[in-house]
Amino acid sequence: MTALIACAGAAAVTWLLRVLFITVVPAGHLPGPVRRALPHVGPAVLAAVIAAALVGGPGGVDPAFLAGAVVTAAVAWRRGSVVLATACGLGTVALLHLL
């Protein structure tokens, strides 16, 4: 349940920051290097979240998080969708914790 609340909070904050950023600074006014870097922000954030989940626990690596990371990476690589990869990874972790 905590992971679901954290995901909902992260989604809300991300959405708010995007809306504010888009309304304040239209994409046409961004410098070239920033426009080229924007498509890589989503995968970088996803990788950071996965790394924090794998390394952040005091008891070592949780096998459910490791399996979720593998599923997330595989789905992101095969499908190219950050949203689908995140959903599949979270589903894997939730399923393994319920077992």
C-alpha cells in the first residue's frame, strides 16, 4: 500500500511540475541541448527509482524488487514505454509480496 501511495504522490508532483513548466516555458523557447535531453529524462528517472529500491534497503536486496527491476528493464527494452514498464514492474513486486 505504501508503494501505491508513493507512486500516486510522485505522479501528482510530476504532473504538476510538467504543467507548470509547459505553461511557463513553451518547448520552442528552450535551448537546443535541453530539448535534445528531454526524451532521456523519463528513462533516467525510472533507472534512479529502480536503483534506489534495490540498494536502499537495510537488509540487502529484496528478491521481489530485483525481479521487478528485471521485468521493468525487459518491458522498457522490448516495448519502449516507460508507463507500461513501470506498471509491469510494480505489478511484479506486488504479486511477489502477496505470495
